[in-house]
Amino acid sequence: MSEHLYGDDPEPSDRPPAGPLYVPVRPGPSGCAARMFRTPLGGRTAVGFTTRQALAATLGPGQEWIRLAEPALRALAEPLGVTTLTVDPQFAAPGVGASARGAGRVRDPRPAGMARVTGAAALVDVVCGAERLRRASS
């Protein structure tokens, strides 16, 4: 079997590094933490964007970010058990079985195309937002 060159192979087995990425972050107790997301099938993934415009179009203009190289983002996510990296996600789909579980529920008011944050990351986002409101009103 002959090896394919990148130009010949539509899906090369070894993808070249994505380069510096805009990585969405959330405030944490000791600075900021990279946000982890879910794939449409429920797997955990780190997310990076090649441009600030792509990040803002997906997560909103107020989303905080840091610049990280792909290997650095992978190294940051690996201790959390996250081995997938999604670069420039185009849209987010509801989770598997969400339509059956969500029957009769009010739909999420976020605009279509926004990545879905779940689990501990979503809880931290809510807690941090409440803390910011409390500080602002003091």
C-alpha cells in the first residue's frame, strides 16, 4: 500500500497543527480556565477558533478568550480526560435523545449556532455570573 501525500489524500491520517488558536475561557478562582464543550454525540471536546470573528460568531462578542497553540490546548485538556479538539465549529446540535427528553420543555433561547456548554462548565458559568452581579450591585 502506498502512502498518500497531503495533497492527494482528502482525509490525511496525520493532520498538520492548526497553529495559534483563540480559545474560549471562563473566569475561575485563580484566573481563567479554558471552556470545554460537548460534541453532538455527547463526547467532551476542547474548542479553538482560527479567528476572533469565528469565535464571536459562534459564542458571542462578549466571550473572553486567550491565544494558545494547538499542542498547548491539548496538553491543558488531557488531564481532564478530554482528547478531542474541535477547530472552528460551525454549529451545535442538540444532544443525543434531547428531543425525546425535552418534550414539553421550553426551548433554549440562545441563537442557533451557539455551542452548548454542559456539566461543571455550565455550573461554573452560572456561579461566576451570579458573583459578578452581586459585586456590581454592592
